[in-house]
Amino acid sequence: MELRELRGSATAGNTSSSTSNSNSGISGGGGVELGGICIGSAGGGGVQRVPTKADLFMEQLNATNAKKVALLLVLGFILYHGLLNWNYGSDSCQWLLSKGRFKGDNEWQPYGCMVHKYSLTDTRRCLRYLAFFDNKNNFVFIGDESVRLLYERFIEQLRQLPLSSEEDNNGSSRAHDDSAAVRFEDNKLHMLAQYIRAEDVSPSLIDRLYRLEAEKQLSSVYVVGLTYSGLLGGNITEEVLRQYGANLTLLVAPFHRLVAQTSRVLWKLADRVDEEKLPTAWKLLLNEDIDRLNHVARNVFRYTEATVWESAWHIANGLLDTAIDGHQLCAHGQRLEVQLLWNMYCNDYMNYNDGTCCSSSEPHTTLQIVAYALFGVCMTLVCGMCLRRWLLHLRGYTLYVPLQQHQQDPHQHQPNSGGRGGGPTHALSALITDYGTPMVALSLLGLIMVYFYLCDRTNFFMKENKYYSEFSFWIPVGYVFALGLFFTEDSRFTKVLNRDQTDELRGWILLVVLIYYMTGAQRVLPIHMHIKLLISGYFFLTGYTHFTHLWQTGGSGSLFVRFFQAMFRVNFLSVLLCFCMNRPYQFYYFVPLLSFWLCIVYFVLSLPPRISSASVDSNPLHYLYLVCKCIGCLGVITVLFMSEVFFERIFVTRPWKALFVTTDDDLHEWWHQWKLDRYTVTFGMMYAACFHIAQKYNVFDDNNHGNLFARRTSISVTLLALLGVGIYTSFSFLCRNVQNCEEIHSYILFIPIVGYVVLRNISGILRTRYSSFFAWFGRISLELFVCQYHIWLAADRHGVLVLLPGFPTLNMIITSFIFVCVSHEVHRLTHILLPYAVPNDWRLVMRNFVIFLIVLIPVARSDGMF
């Protein structure tokens, strides 16, 4: 983001034009401009001062240099994580079982991966899935009292009845208890869990392990944890430690044979105790002695096939203050340990989006191979072009920089530079070739797609679960709005909802929505409803802006071309990600919704007669046509909403079915999102029509810097606007059911939106100023919304990307910086490719569209669209 653009007078419609204006080399008054900073007198007669270090530093604060820093950060983190994977391996199961930390909500966050919270239904579904393929779900717990408690919590995850019951309702589960072992069996799930009591290593225990190995129960899980029988007596000498180590060594051979049967053996370390709370019988036990015993166990099993379950020890140590009687892990800690076991056992089979621990990377598809191969061809051609220009440069040929590139980067050319074909910087620019060519743009997009794939389709970078608290949500929101208020300036426009205002509104809407998704604040109903309102406001603006354009221009030019330009800008990145990330189009739900309503808007507005400000002057009957169009649009939408069967028949019809269903071939997500904002765009068009008609008949005047109404009227309208906003806020707090809230939301959303527009514009001071910070983000809002799925959040927006483990706040700042830079670059590349994909001639547009459909035919056939 360019600081000059935020502070200066860069209020042009797009970033490139503002950059070009701010980088002009010579000022009109005779002074020299250094990146928008005038050095010298206004009249040109004074002595020009030498640029200071501060001036030179301000010159470097621009989007181009920010992207270079982001590129260096990405390369650095690729090297860093490559070394981590080289030294410690990339097995997320090892991360799950080794270490982690407690988050503010007292939930456990494993190191570098995400855990799914398994419910009773999830657990039984996992076991039923494995049983369907004739797998035996065998779990063995061996050890002292702490292991027995873990076993009981483990069984609670499988049944709703207490563990003491002999048989469940269907008679398929049985719990057997004797002095030696406890067994739980469920024949329907092919499930067998047993607990074997053992205080220390004994010949009977070794014999029991060999008998378990002889049963050939493949893919079993063994949880073993014990010390020795005299632990409570204290006085742990070096001889005791030596004997303990020798006893543990006897377990290495049976553990090795069990692991050879594709089983997993976990060694559970002894938990520390709260020495002040220990009962009398435990008073001689010291944490120092427990640590020494655990140190021996780590040394014995370090180079064996058994896995030392370090994370269970960290959980118990973190919850030591809540330990029962000072030595027994609380129920919450036991459930956390059980969750780790289920994540280790089930994640790779169930493929939950929020469970990446112990989950394999998603396999690539043929379409992904083809997509990245085409990007590779583009990169190869660009490298060949650069090599050719470099050879020509070495032979002394003059290399010319294209005029467009020279105008965009004039500061790269220094007139005093020597050498053939310009100075070194000029030659380097010519060597790299024109950044505005579609081939270079596609090559850069290919590199960006590789980064997307690396972040979200591999385990190369780490991922963590989201964490919500009031502070984690409201502090970023407050910080963002503080920055937005700081970077405010005068607008060139005085109109209501002018370009600066709409960009600003889209910007702060998207920033708040991004914070909402990052923190997982959807669990708080009032926040959830206000976020839905913000998204509805975005759709409201879509209806308003496109109606306004047609009203003011009368459809001059090709409405057909404008429609395809809008559709290309909206869909280009999402379609590209569908190919490269193997996700359905409906996955990026915001884009299909926006595209659908764009189609509706252009269809309604293009129906004859086309209505504009000029047409209603010549034929007042057009007012009636306009009302009929709005009523007809609302009527069709209502019919679709009232008949869900009719709705499904339309949207599951081939070949466009693939555009509206999820990976599971389910239409429910599209139905839910569609009905939530079914009237929003039409409300936006109706508001635009009422506004422009009122403006036409001089109900208010927004052609100057004054207020829209007289003082008394302004106060009344302001109070009504505040009441409208307050009504929706009160409704969001009083409503208790999400379904009912969302249903009512569809009918009343226009009230707070119109209220905000009134409050934002009724005062001339507010209407003629805007936040350039929010407006900058508003221009790339669509790219921000789509890119967040893969390079800011992780696991398809279910978690958070981790580039710097162990420092969550700093990691959020770094990933946000890279994410914004990538979104800005994708926005720039999209505008480079736009005139090639959608030329101004409607015939060429139709040709390109037909070519695109032909390219989609093999993809559609492979997805079953035909």
C-alpha cells in the first residue's frame, strides 16, 4: 500500500493512475518532485533544496517495494520451513503428540497443525467407516491409575450411557470388569478397547504384550504409562533410576513387534503433581523425582519405534492448578488427551477440514497438473524472452522499454546514466521485458498459484485452529478503524455515494469481515448478524452502482461488453483457483452470489425499454415501466423462494448444476446463501431509482459542500436514520435463534443500510471527506475475500496459516502483510488481462466467450456436467 496514496492527493479511480501522478518527475511550478514530494520553490526561481533522507525514505514507501519485501519474506519462510521439515520431518502426527500450547479459551493447540473436536457422532462415524472396510478398531491401555482414568474418558466418547452399565440399549456394547483388565466391545463398530492394570514392568506384563502381538490385531493403538510400585515412598536413588531404565528396556522388543504390525505405541509420561495439595499418602512424592523418571523413559524410547507422548505431559502440566487432590488430572485435561487420540486415529480417514493433524495431503488431480503445466509453459516462454534480450544486450543492441512501462516507472530512468541503450536501471527494465504483457502476467499468476498450493494443499506450512475472544475480535476492529480515521482526506466528489465513498464502504466492510473469519466470531450471534448485514451492504451497493451507471449513461456503449467486463473481474480469480486448488465454484460462495445477481441486474436493466434519466424526460411513462421491472423482479424472486422444489429443479439442471453444488453434490449451501440476500440487490436498485428521481426533482442538492437538507429537516432525518440502525442492532441482540434471525434479516436489512447512507451523507463535511485507507482496500476487496481462503486462513478457511510458529501475533502481522500484497498483485494482473479477455468490440468478446466454453467442455465432461 502506498503511503503517498493515503496522504497525498491520489484520489484517482485506480491505483495505477494515482501512482503515475505521484511519481511525476518535474512539478509544474519548477520544483522537482521526488515521488510526489516537491523539492524547491513554487515559482521556480528559488534554490532547490537537496532531498533529505526522510524524503528518500518516503519515496520508497510504495506498493511495488512492499511486494518485493513480501516476496523476500515468502522465500525466507520457504527456506525456514524447508529446514524444519528436513531436521524434524513433516509428519503432523509427530507434531500432534510432541508439543503445543494452551490458548486463551483453555483449549489445547498442537504445534503446527489443527485438531478437530470429535463428538459422539463423529467418533462413531469414524469407527463405522473403518469397520465398513473390515478394519478392527483395537485400543489397549496399559498402566497405572492415570491411564485407567484416561481409558474411562476414552470410553465415554463412544457411548452415552455410564461406563458401569453392562449393556447398551441395542445390546451391541459390553463392558467386562475383572481384577486384571477392563474390556469394552462393540461388535457393530468392530470395536475393542481394554485396560490392563500395571504398576511397573513385570514378567506377566511382558508375556501379556507378546500375547497381544500374537493376536495379530493390525493397526491397533497401545497407550502405555507406568512408573514403579514404590513411587509414593519417595527416595528415588540412582539405583532405582538404573533399575527403572533396565525394566523399560525390556519393553523395547515387544513394542517393536507391535509396531511392525502397523500398530502405534504411545508411552505416556508420568504427570507432575501439585505438591501443596497432595494428600498425606503422597507427601513424599516430589516433582523432581517424577522428572528424573520421565528423563529415563525419554532416553530409553528415544530411538525406538514407540512414540513418547509429550503433549499429554504438557497438558497435565498446564492444568496442574486444577488437579484433583494435587495428583489426578481434571476431567477437562483427560478429554483433551482423548481428543488427541481420536485425531491421531481418525483424521486421515475422515478428512475433516479443521483436522489437519495426522492427515495426509490432498492428492492432486489431472486438471491441476494441466493448469500448472500451462503456467509452466508461460514461465518458460518469459524466461526465454528475458534470456534473448539479455544476449542482445551483451552484443550491444539497444533495448527499448515499452512506452507504457516507461510511463509507469519513470523514476527508474535517470537521464545522466551512461551506457548503450540507457543507464543500468533502464537496461535492466528492458531486459526483464514489459510487465504489462499478458504472458508475463500469466507467469506471475502461476507463481502466485504455486504459493497458494503450498500454503493450503500441502503440510509444508503449518496451520492452527482459530481462537475467538472478545479482545481478539474487537482490538483488531478498533485498530483498523483508527487507521481508517487517521488516513482521511478531502474527496473530489460531492455526490451521495460517490466513487470514493463506495470504495471506502467496500473497504471497511471487507476488513471487518476478514477479522470475523480469522477469529471465528460466528459463534456470537449479534456479531454474526452484523457481519451478514455488512455482506448484504456489499450486495446492496452492487445493485445501486450498476443501476446508477445505466441511469446516468442511458446504456451508451455496449452494455453487453460492460457485463462481460464485470463478470471477468468478479470471476477470474475464483475460476483460476477452482482449477488450481481443486475446489468447486460454489466453494467461494460470495463470487457465485455476486455473479448471479450481476446477471439479474443486467437482465432486468437491459429489458426494453432501457430506462435512464434522459428517457424519463422524453417519456414519463418510463416511470411506470421502471416500477413494473422492480415488481416483476421481486415477484420472480419470491416465487423461487416459496417453492424450494422449483428452486432445486432450476439449479440442479445440467450443465449449470456444477456451478451451484458443493463437493458433496449438495445444493443446500447455495439455497441458504441465496435466500439470505434474495431481495438485497433489488433493494439497492430501488433505492438508486428513488434517490435519482428525488435528486432530479430537487428534493435535495448534493452538488456542493453543504448539507443535503435544511437544519430542522436534517435533524429529523438523522434521528430516523439512527433509529433504523438502532432497530437492527436491538434485533440482533434480542433474537435467540440463528434461523429466525436470518429469516427476518432478509426483510429488514435495507433499514440500517439506508440509515448508514443517510448518516454518512447528510452532512456536507462528512460527505466530502473519505478514508483513503479504506478506499484502497475497497478497490481490491474482491481479491481480498477470495485470497483469504488459502493464504491468510488455512485448510479452506477453517484454520489460520502459520509461517512463524510460537509467535501468534507476529505471525498474524506477517501473514496479513503477504496476503494484502498478493491480493493487490492479483488485482493488478487481472486488470492487465482484462482488455485481452474482454475487448471493447462485442464480436471479439463473443469469440473469446465461445473459446472459453470450448475449453470448459473436457472439464465439464470429467465433472459429469454432461
